[in-house]
Amino acid sequence: MELDQAAIIAAEEAEKKAAQPVERERSSYDGDTAIKLYLREIGLVKLLTPQEEIELAAKIKKGDKKARELMIKANLRLVVKIARDYEGIGLPLLDLISEGNIGLMKAVERFDPAKGGKLSTYGSWWIKQSIKRALANQSKTIRLPVHLVDKISKMRRTAMRLQEELGREPTDDELGGELGITASRVSQMRLAAIRPASLDAPIGDEDSNNFAEVVQDEAADTPYEQLEEKTVTKMLQEMVKTLDPREATILRARFGLDGGAEKTLEEVGEKFGVTRERVRQIQNIALKKLRKMIEKLEATKVI
């Protein structure tokens, strides 16, 4: 067992344990089981006191591999906490944790308690950077700029918080008010970050839409970033146009792709005179077609 992989040992072992039982039909169950095993395992390692961190840091500087391994394992729970903030954006939670663990390893190597602060504070930055970089590079077809990953996470957290406070899903006006953007901008934030991973996610009820989490940064750092976002959006809009007219219309209505408010399955069903379930079926057929288009582009390296 190589010590330079100490940060991801627990995750790997958890995944192996989850895979040991006889074949399971649902991969989501496997993932949940692996997470539970992983959390149980890392929970056995006690948290470090500030003094213990100082002592271990001194040993690590001298090349003590056991001290390094202990420092990493004692902070794996921090990685899980941070990784959950980025869940649902495009990578499975276990993958986010693995990427965050890499960031933790870098933080442990660079941590200097003499400069003040705890490893948890210092390490949080490295963990987040590693996760955001992985999310940004997850798709060869449509690359999400690193500076936009935070926008996705912030939008999701804000929506979840408002939903808890209001007892219902927030409107575009309410969400826009919290984010400091217009309601029309919120309705447009559905397209620029579309990825095959998002299309594969189960899309059924209004609360579980993962078709397009658009991240349109109103304060984009450079003209290139603005152009990049517009190019991605335009490309995806062109893809939607190639769908069956009914499929395209349903997607536009469900996800507000024309700048309007998102509509529920019931609302779309009433418009077309079909059931909620039928709308769901047509929607998923259309999403599968879009996924195939994106995968084909990736395979031929058109983009």
C-alpha cells in the first residue's frame, strides 16, 4: 500500500466493499452503499487538536509518512462536507470526494501552522479548487470554465435555502433577488453548462430537473469567457431545433429555454392535452437524443 495515495485509500476500499455482494440491479444503491461504508470508515479516525496538528506538521516536514497519512485521514470528513456542496453538478459524490482528497493531500504537504490558522481553514481552499477543476474538465465536448463552477453551486444552495424558508420552490424573481440578477437572467441560466452527465441524471419531477444548469456569469472576467458561454448556448439551441417539433417545444417549456419561466409537467400536459407521464416520456426521449448528439460531437472532436 503506497502512502502517497493515503487520501483516497478509504474511498477505494469502500468502493471495493460495495462491489463485493452479488450483482445489484441499481447502481444508485451501490453508490449509496459505498458512501455509507466510506463515512463509517473515516468516522473511526478521531479529529486532531490544534496541538496535534502542529506536532504532525513538524514531523511531515521531516518526511514522516505516517504523520502525513494520519493528518490526511483525520481530515477526510472535511472533504465530504465540502464535496456535498458540489453534488449534482456533473460528477457522482464519490468522484467529488476523490478529487477533494487530492486537494487535501496538497494542503497537507504545504500546511505551515507557524503562519497561523488550522489545517481545516487552509485545506478548504485546496479541496474546493481540486473539485472545481475536476468539474470544469469533466467534459471534453463542452468545457465549463472554472470560474463558473462556483456560480452553479451558489445558485443551487440559494435555491435550496429559499425552498426551506418558503416551504415551496422559489420563483425566478425571488431567486434572482438573492443572487443579485434579474428574473429573466435566472430563467436563462439553464443551458450553458449542459453535459452528458446531466442528461443521464433522472429527470422526472419538477424538483429533480438536471437537464441544464446554466451558469451565465454577469461579471465574466474576460471577453473570451463571455464568447465561450454564448457559443455553447447557441450550439445547444441549434441542437434543440433538430428535434421533433413537439419534443423541442416541450423541452423549451419545461426548462425555460426561450427565456420564459420553467413549466411543470402538469402545465405542459395541459397545453398539449396529454398526461403528466406522457410529457415526462417525451421529455426523456428528447434528452436522450441530445445526449447522443453531444457524444457524437465528442467522438468526432468537432468541438
